[in-house]
Amino acid sequence: MDCIFCKIIAGELPSKKVYEDEKILAFHDIAPAAPLHIIVVPKIHVESLNGVDAGNIDYVSEICLKIPGIARELKIADGYRVVTNIGDDGGQTVKHLHFHILGGRKLGFMG
């Protein structure tokens, strides 16, 4: 598979990890869109939120449960944004489900 996030998960590419457990990995984005920009991925390959089903929903649940703790650890729990892009028209550039945690400054409206 030629998925960059799968290669990061497998340890074939380096990342600056902030959290890891048996289901998810969180690491710093290499091209941050905010002072703090973390990527959170499931450790299984799911192309996007459109590919979530009963067989993999526990990975997404784990991500949703862990994001607030990651934000607390990074001292941004008082205000941050979580984004996932779906498909080309939605701006998804890596076809592996991932969530962006953005923070470190006051964030304006996205439209």
C-alpha cells in the first residue's frame, strides 16, 4: 500500500508522536496550519469518514474519546478545532481517515 499514514503507523516513516495506543496514533503535522497542528489516525486503513462502518467504528470512537485528553496534554483544552476532510472536493489529500487538531491561537470561522 502506498499510504503515507500507513507507513507512519508501521514505523517506515518518522513522525513526532504525541499519543499512541493499540488503535490510534497522534503526531505533529509536517505542514502545520496553526501553531499547534496534530494529526490523529486509526491504525487500520479506512479511506475517509465515508468508509466507517460497524466493523471499524471502535477506532473512530477511540479517537473521539482520546482527542480531549490530547488537547489537555498540549495545553489547548480551552479552545481548539477538530477537522476531517472527506474526498477531493472536501480537501482530503491523504486517503486515510484522519482528524486534525488545530490550536495554539484564537481560531476564526472557517467558511
